[in-house]
Amino acid sequence: MSSTYLSRTLGTATNRKKFTISLWFKISNSSSSANLISAGTSYANNMDYLTIGSGGGLSFEAYQGSTSYRLRPNRLFRDTNAWYHLVIAFDSTQSTSSDRMKMYLNGEQITSFSASAYPSLNFEPQYNNNVTHMIGRNLDGSDYFDGSMSHVHFVDGSALAPTVFGSTDSTTGEWKINTSPSYTVGTNGFFILKDGNSVTDQSANSNNFTVGGGTLTKTEDCPSNVFCTMNPLDNYWQGSTFTRGNNTFSTVASKENYNTSTLAMPSNDAGKYYCEVKLDDASAYSLIGLADKLTTSATSNFKNHAYGYAYDGSNGNIINNDSSSSYGNSYTTNDIIGIAVDTDNNKLYFSKNGTWQNSGVPTSGSTGTGAISLSATTTNGYYMFAAGTRHNDDLQVSWNFGNGYFGTTAVSSAGTNASGNGIFEYDVPTGYTALSTKGLNL
């Protein structure tokens, strides 16, 4: 939501000495500053804020004429595929200064800081004051948050432990979300963005927020089911730009770009995966397909890989290991390409606007009717979704890995999906699912 923010002005200040902030968030980039939640009356002189700076540094601090408190962890927040759970427990009544602010990441207390200044005894910040509270933007209209948020809690009057909001999975050892935590919310407390893009307070209060600008888009991607996106860190020649949750990317005409996905499908493993990609602005040389990994060679493209498979938009051919063969129809701007990957049988299928090319039947199993045969072994044991160009030309595509959107446009009429995992424009072949953490573990 890079141009979107939420706002609420509290009516009456209550206990400003004790509160808890808990939220899950996923960033789309770390190249610019992004505000998570702020409160105050003036950006320059009277504002408390929780923000991620350019480069991924987190800061929780207050500036009320001068710095009143500050915590800046040494660790950086730059993983564009991960959901982070952050808890801030504030209690300025504590006699020991370092007990007055505690910060937790995924259930563990952060104790290593590049800068730390604890509030004075009984200090009252702007959080919980009768001032404007903003989520996703600073008070002066800067530092929009580019990414996703979920389960945003504010607790009035209590400094709570992270175990109220999450727990460690006994099987995987991962920190997982508590979707219905139990606590006393307090007069000004709230719970928003619980199961989608609703800004209606889900607590016992009615402390609803409003969308101050932009569009708040619902996403299937959530802390309990992380969906694939494109990966800005795996960016051949570093020429592409990534937007809309890293599901849309644009190449530049001066470079032969291509990019790969964050999640990968194990080759020669039990799994069947489906996704869609829309050509927002097709190149004359558009390529969509799979790659085993990104090359570092400035003279190569995923079509040149022994384990790269590219569906060529200009003529409908398939290119593998720099060898082209006849396959299907050409495609251009506004066409939607479906990709079905059957790693059970090492088969690959492409559709154009819902029609499987080369008379392909993704459910044909080992027979592989109309399929492209994949190698069962790759350089690193995985395949990733990929797109780019085979000559120096510009290209913009929007991927739908199951969130039900191409960029900011929802699918027009969702197809069937027996797996129940993901929302797509066209019918998902039986036995296939979205590439997500849930999909990888079906």
C-alpha cells in the first residue's frame, strides 16, 4: 500500500505511560523510509513513530523538541519474502530505565541496538494521547509504507509479552500468529486488519480507522500462509523496478532483463503448482517460464540455461538451452499466461487466456499430453518462475501467485480451485495449487 495510509484521532487521552503495539508486516522494498505507526501533532516537533529507514533499519523513537526516547536495533529488516512480527511493550513507570521499553521480533526480545535512549520515569509519549495516530505514513505526508500489514493491535494500559500474540510451532519451531489473542484492550485500544483489509476495530471497542488515501487491498498472503512474489534481490543486471508487493516488475529497454520468484519448487519432487502472469506492456521479445537460478553472466538469459524454459511471446516457441522449438501461439499486451508445473512427473504447461497451448492436458500425469519435459535435476535442485526479454526492450508484467490481483486490478471472474489455496482468473487444474508455504506443504 505504497500510497495508502490509515488514520484515527483519539477522543480522550487515557494511560499514556503503559501500552503495547503488536503488528505483523511484510515489506516490498528497503530502499526508502517507511512509517509503520506514528502519533502526534507535528512531524518536526511533536511526534512518536515506529519506522523502517532506507536500508532496512528499524527505529522506535519520540521527538518532542528533542529526542525523548529511541531504540534502533542493529539487525536489519530487508527480507521481502518474510512476515515479521514486532511487539513494543512500553511502561515508563518501571524503576529500571531499560525495562521501560522492550522490543520483540518473532517472539524473541531484541537486546542489540545501534542506538538506545530510554524514556524518563513516568514519561508520557504521544501514543494514546488525544492526537492523530497514523498507520502507513508519517504526519507530514511522507514515508509511505510499501508492503502488507496484518493483525495490528494497540493495547491501552498494559505492557504485554509477545506470547499473547504468537507462539512457537511445536513441529516446525517457527513463530506463528495467534489469530484471537486474549487481553484487556483498554479504552483507546484497537485491533484492525484481522482477516483482510478491514479497518473496523475487531476488539470490544469501536475504535475504527479510516483510509486516509490510496486503496487498501486485500491479500491472500498472510503470516500463516506466505505467497510467492518476484524477488528484487534476484534481479539480472539490476535493471528492473518492482512495485505492488513485488508482483509487478518493469524492465528497461537498454538491458536484457529477467527476474525470478522468491519461492522455488523442488525439482523431481511431489508437487504441482499453478500461477498466472498478465502482460501489462509486452515487449516484442517477451519471455515467461521457469529458471533453475539466476545467472551472473552479462551475456546470458534464462532461455540460455540448460534448466531454463521460456515461452516466447513473439512466435509462441519454447526456448531451452538457447534452442527454440515450435509450441503454441504468440502473446502480447493484456494477454494472461497460465503456468502449470508438475514436479511429480517433470512436466510443464502454458496456457494463453485460459487455453492450454499445444493441446496440453496438465492432469495427464506421466503421459504428459502436450507438455514440455523438465529435467529432474537442476543446478541447485529447484525451479523458480521467471520472466524477462530476450533482447534489449522494455517489458511490464503483473504476476498473480494466488492473491487474486494483477497489480491493483482484481481478477474479473475467479476460476475454480479445488485446493482452496489462492484466487486465479482461470480454472486451476485439478491437483495443482498456488506456490505458497501452505502449497509447498500440502
